[in-house]
Amino acid sequence: MNIQPSFKEENRLYRAGYRHIAGLDEAGRGALAGPVVAAAVILPRRLRADWITGVRDSKLLTSKARLALFKHICDAALSVGFGMVSHDHIDHRGITSANRLAMRQAIKQLTPSPDFLLIDYLRLPDVDLPQKGITDGDALCVTIACASIVAKVIRDRIMATLDGFLPGYNLGRHKGYGTEEHIRCLKQLGPSCIHRLTFHPLRDWLVPRLPL
């Protein structure tokens, strides 16, 4: 869905009296290794900037474009927060639990505190704030798209750092996702200490199948 996100949701909420609207998204949900990272972004009302026209779902942007937008977002935002949850939590509690925990961490870092949450797809039932989960929110809503960019850049940096500690997996290139290169490395080296052992194909390799 390569369309330009809009401020439609934010403007509706401003008219309803909300002042500090946080967009939330995560990066790393489908990776085979590393943490999941969530970001929360509160943009100022009536933000006017040329770079806004380049904001998209982070997956649709080049690395260079993401880095440039990351700087613009952090400079312009009223507040930015992020949270990170490990592969261990993902294996023991599931990816949805990890996403929600990372988002709660990100919200706690925001100053000023948000009075409404716009979230890509999810809702946070244990967060006592008005909120809306939007399917494809990172493609439709500017504030969520900005959060997706922040989360992606932070997670990519984490994976590049981990690459230095775990040579041979080329984490800095594929960022832990299930690329052909990553699968080849896994077949040669086996899983590292940051791989998600409950994710396919690792789960299938490591857990014997029961006879039918």
C-alpha cells in the first residue's frame, strides 16, 4: 500500500479536544533473531515541513531515506520514546505480548504524556488511555508512519551492533529477517544466543515432529 499517509485521524482527534496524540508502531515482528522494538511519537499540531511528504511506512523506504526522516522526526517531534523486548520474552510469551510490552515502554518515555494513542493494528488493553488500532496504520496515518520509521532505524542500529558480537550471521545486512542468506548462515552455524527458537524454520529444525 504505497500511498501517502495523512493527518486525517490526528485532525479528527484535535477537533475532539485531544492535544498530545501519540502514534505507535513496532519493528522486528517477523524477524528470526533479535528484539522487537516499538516507538511512540507525538508530533506538534499544524506541523508544516517539506519532509512530511516523504513519510511512508518504513518498509517502503530506502535506508538512506529512513535515516534522513528519522532525524527530521526527532528534531520536530514534541516527544519520542522507544521500547525494546528481547527474543527470550518473544519465545516465552509470544510476539504479541512482546509488541505490547515494547509499546508500553515507549509510552512511558513520552513527555508530555499522550492523551490519545493511534496504534498500528494493535490495541493496548492494559493501558488506561483512549486509543485506536488502525489496520495498515503505518500506511494511512502520518504519526504512526513516523513511529514506524523511528522503530525501524533504532532496531537496525541494534542489529548492526549485534553483528559485531556474533560474526558469521551477517545480521547487519538482513537485520535478523528470514532471507536466503540468513537461512544459509543458520544451516551452517546453527542458532545464536539471540535467535527466536519458536519461530519457523528454527522451531521445525529444533523440535522433533511427533509421529502421526
